[in-house]
Amino acid sequence: MNTIPNYTETEVKLYVPDLSAVQARLEQLGAVLAAPRVYERNVRYEDAQTTLTGRGIVVRLRQDSRVRLTYKESGQAVNGILSRYEAEVEVSDFDTMQTILGKLGYTPHFIYEKYRTTYTLDGCEVVLDELPYGNFVEIEGDADTIPAAIQRLSLDHAPHLTASYTVLFERVKQRLGLACHDLTFENFKGVAVSEEALVRV
């Protein structure tokens, strides 16, 4: 009997400057290290009419220890927890998949980089994300398990963000007067980003 895939992504994003404290807490709680710290390169694509971003649609090719193609739609946030449609498939070759997307009329629109460390805790996936403009914890699970994981990690008071890393990038660029197009560590070298620039809506 085939299992029907669950294409709903439910997660919370927390702004946490000190990831070392969270990592220590995860290890204290017996969380399992699912994937050690790895560099990620993400490329978001647009269609010929540049309509995807405006509709909240993400077509993304990601390369870390493997290569994955992801499709996401805009979602709904309840109590800081975001749920949205997501379908993802692993592919064997980044360049070939990029060529296929190009043949289908999609072009690279935006590149962003990060380092990610992945744990599992109480049925949730907990990732520690280091981006050029700051550090974050993302907890993915379901609406019942996520709040409990937040509490166990003592992150109740951490700012909850429903904006994507891309939207946060645009916010930071506007507030700091940055002209760079891509969210790379090179572009943020020597740039100090305050909590207010990230979190204030």
C-alpha cells in the first residue's frame, strides 16, 4: 500500500544570535545530529514574466551534501508558525538540473548562501542556520510538537519570524542602503546587521 506524501511544510523561524547555546542545549537534551554543519548554495528561479516571487512561489535548486529541487507556495502563519505547500525531490546533478530549468523557461533570479547544522528532537527537525546577516533556528514538525520543542530549547522569548530569508534580505538591504543583489558571505563582509534591522517590521 502506497503512502500518500505529506506536502505541507510546518515550521517556525527564530532569530537566535548565539547558536552555540542552542547547540549545547540540544546535546544536553539528547537530540540526534542528523547532518553536521554544511555549506549551502541556493538558487531561486523566476519564470519569463517574473511572476513567481510576487505570487509567493519558490522554485529553488539547492546544493549542499546533495542536490535538491524544491517548489513552495505562499502559506499561512498562526501564532508565528508557518504552514505552506512544499514538494521537494533529490536530483543527481546541479548543472544538468539548471540546464533543464533553463530549457523550461526559468532563469536564475537570486542566490543565497548559508551554513546549516541539522538535529532531530522529539519528532521535530531543528536546524541551526548561519546566514550572512545573522543566525537563526528553524524548527519543522507539526503544530503540536513545535511549541513543545521551542519550550524545551528555552527559546520562548526569541523573536518569531514568518518572513523568508529572501524577504529578510530585502528588508536589511533597504534599511542599511545595500546595493548587492545576492545574499552571499562575500557581499556582507564587514557589514554589521543589528537585531532591529532584521526583526523590526
